[in-house]
Amino acid sequence: MSSWKVSGPDANADANFKLGEQKVKAKTRYTPSKGWKDPSAEWNLVNVGANAGLSTVKAERELTENSKLSLQGPSCGVDAGVKVTGERVGVDLMAEASAAQAMVSAGPAFVNANLNANTGVKVGTDGVKVGFLGFGVTLGVGGKFSLDTPVGSAGVATGTHTHEYTNEDKMTYTN
């Protein structure tokens, strides 16, 4: 069992307006021992929006190799935007406010007690998240599938899929 990891307070704010940006992170490559590697590219056709957040304190502790306990103080955030990127096409308009949160996760499953009034919608190629005064559902957004209430939620977190490639020059590429 590990010790508590405590962080906070934390604040963030971000506003963006990008049109037609393209970044190539890696090229397709063939090596006899590993075969062909998938190409990776990151591109933003449209990324217009803003988000901001504030959290007071967060503490986490690993219970076992595959389970964790998280505690969080009051937090709030807002996310609004239109995104057409290599990873996601979607529209976000969400406000989140939480008085306190305690979450236990075991593998991909999680359950939390969370006094909240989360309201808004996120719709995109990664899924849908809809909420009104804490009641809602998340179907795929952020790799999560959950049923939400003003006093907590339960579900599974599938996580995001990241691939790293290292070539013989020891350069690592992520997509």
C-alpha cells in the first residue's frame, strides 16, 4: 500500500482559436523484426473554445495494484467549444460544480460519492455526455461510461488509447 499523494489548490484557464493547424508526429516505418508501424499524425481543422477550472485539494492513495481511493475538495469548471481534430470531432458546453468527492476505483470500475450540480452537454465522435443539475449519463466521452446523480456516480473508465513507438535512434513518438 502506498502513501497519500496530495495536490492543490489548482487553477487553469485556456482560450483557443485555431484553424488549419497540422503537426505530423511520426512517419510509417518498416523494420524486419517488427514489420510496419502505424503512421501517426495530429491535426486540428477547427479548435475554437475556452475552458477554466478550479480545485482546492485532492488526495489519492493506491489501495492495491489495481485499486485506488481519491478524495477531492470543492471544485468547479466550465468547458465550451467546437473541435474538429485528429482525435475528436465535437461540441462541448458543460459547467461542473462539486462540493466534495470520494471515489474508489478497482480496475476499470469506479463508484463515487460526489455532491454536484454538473450541467451541460458534450457530443462528439468519442461519445455523448449529458447532465442537468447532477443527473446524467456519460457514454464514451473521456473513455468513461457512467450513470450520474447529484450525490454520485458509478461506471467504468476504459481510458484513452496511446501508442508509443521508439526507433533505432531512441526517438519516441506518441499517437
